[in-house]
Amino acid sequence: LNGATLVVGSMLMFVGGGSASTAGGIKVTTLAVLALAVWSEAKGRPSVEAFGRRIPSDVQRVALSVVAWGATIVALSTVIISRITDAPIEYVLFDVISGFATVGLSTGLTAELPDPAVYVLAVTMFMGRIGTVTLAAAVAASSRSQLYALPVERPIVG
């Protein structure tokens, strides 16, 4: 695979699968909630709506937190591993996102990593699997109930 293909594959792995699945990544519904929020903001709408339902702000906040947390983990791990190994950045990014999203693919770089980089990748895998779920649960638990004009739909996020 060339660099562009690795980057596109990395983006797909970062998003991952559906919310009710065992797939890793930030989840498709998390990305959909953020896309709907951006679309609503661009249209100047006061609330985020989809399919005749309004998505409450606490769900949007959880989605934003999960993406920010995931992107931070991936960015830090990529920088640290690339400094340790001096490997091409697209290979490092692909393997880090694969580890974060528990995909299991590799460019072959993982097998050649020195011990410090392996430890960083192991922590990345742990944080990708446990960290986003824990963060989503913590943010969702601290939300307050509000009155809504439309019926409320709470998609699974994180």
C-alpha cells in the first residue's frame, strides 16, 4: 500500500464500527452526531435534529469528548513512536490507529518496534478499548435532565 491508501485506511479504522458492535474506534454514531451538529451549526439551527428527533446537548458533548480523547491518544502515541523509531509517519500512524481501534492490521512495523515503542503501543491499545468507553460513561452520568420540545432520541455514543 502507498501512503495515501494507508492514511485512508487509518481514517476508516479510527471511526470503527457500529455502537452496539464489538468493533473498536470512536464508532459510526459518534461521527454521525458530530456531523449532524456541524450541519446544524452551518444551517444556523438552534438544535441538532435528525429523523424528526432532537439530539440533546449532553449526547453531543459525549461525542465531542470521545473524538477529542481518541485523537489526543492517537496523536501523542504517533509522535512518541515516530521519535523512538524514525519510521515513516504513515506507517506509524496506521499501526497506532490499528492498535487504538483494536483492528489487528499492521504495516509490519509493530514486529520491529523496540521495547519502549511496544509499551507505548500497548498503552494505546488499552486506552482505545477502555478509555473511550469509560469517558463516555463518565460524561453521560454527569448530565442534567432538561425539558425538550421534540421527542428525545439518545443514540448510543462511544
